[in-house]
Amino acid sequence: MKPVIAIVGRPNVGKSTLFNRLTKSRDAIVADFAGLTRDRHYGNGRQGRYEYIVIDTGGFEPDASDGIYREMARQTQQAVAEADVVIFVVDARAGVCAQDQDIANYLRRSGRPCVLVANKAEGMLEGAQPAQFYELGLGTVYPVSASHGQGVRDLVEVALDPL
Ligand code: GDP
Ligand code: MG
């Protein structure tokens, strides 16, 4: 069985861009509009000796009667339940926000192995670490740039090596 990686995080942090990097596909919709990806999305990936399945989250049905945030939470919970390891994406440029804190709290309670990733960190990978994200209580912060493909190879190793 291939390990399953779930990508979670609030809208617009770059989850779908990272999904594309990890699967080398253009399947996930990447957009400047928060929440455009319609539903959870599965893809196969391979990086070096690692083979895995990735789940992208964060889409919602446009007419979801329960509301967008409820639907996002539902998708996140379902993906986390299916995952062997969770990649929790935050925005290195935007800093910590309340939604990040809510997701972090949920992930800590879930007990799932979790890798905290600060995306959009191109030009910030050396030196200045996004130290503020340690307050999320999930340990080491791994800076990556999904759109530039920086740090992604290391990330796969960090996520899958302990499994
Ligand atoms: P999602 O809502 O979390 O799935 O985010 P998307 O993958 O759709 O990306 C949201 C926006 O962030 C898009 O405009 C992306 O081009 C941009 N983005 C994604 N990754 C990076 C990155 O590493 N650096 C920068 N500067 N922008 C990024
Ligand atoms: Mg998306």
C-alpha cells in the first residue's frame, strides 16, 4: 500500500500548487480565487524512492447549504482520517492567522503525524526561518516554495521517511 499524504490548510496558501508539484500534474485547479478547487482531489506521486498518494483539500460545492467553512472543515477532517501523514500548509508571507490556529488545534487533537510547511518562502529558504509558526505547536516549520519547486523534495522525505 502506498502511503497517503493529505494536504490541508486555509484557502489560498498554495495547497493545490503543492499538490501539482507532488504529483507533477495540472489536475488540481490553481487559482487566485480562494477555494476554487471543487472537491477533494486524489493523485499519484513519485519522488526518488518514494511513491505515494496525495489528497488535495479546500474545495467546496458552490451551493453547499452548510456554508463554505463548514464544508472546508468537513473535507479537512475526511482527508486527515484517510491520511498516513498530513502536510499542513501555512503562508510564510502572511504569517499566522486564526484559521491556521484552528486547523493546528484540530490536527494536534487528531494525533495524525503532521508536517508543518510554510509555503511561498522563495527567497526566504536560507537564513530567516518563519519562527512565528512555532506558536502553532506542531514543531519544526519547513519552508518551501511550491510554485518555484523549492524544498519540495526534502519535504517528501521528511513526511514519508518516518512511516
Ligand atoms: P490553495 O487555495 O491553498 O489550493 O492555493 P493555490 O494553490 O490555489 O494557490 C493560491 C495562490 O498562491 C495562487 O495565486 C498561487 O499561484 C500562489 N502560490 C502558490 N504557491 C506559491 C509559492 O510558493 N510562492 C508564491 N509566491 N505564490 C504561490
Ligand atoms: Mg486549492
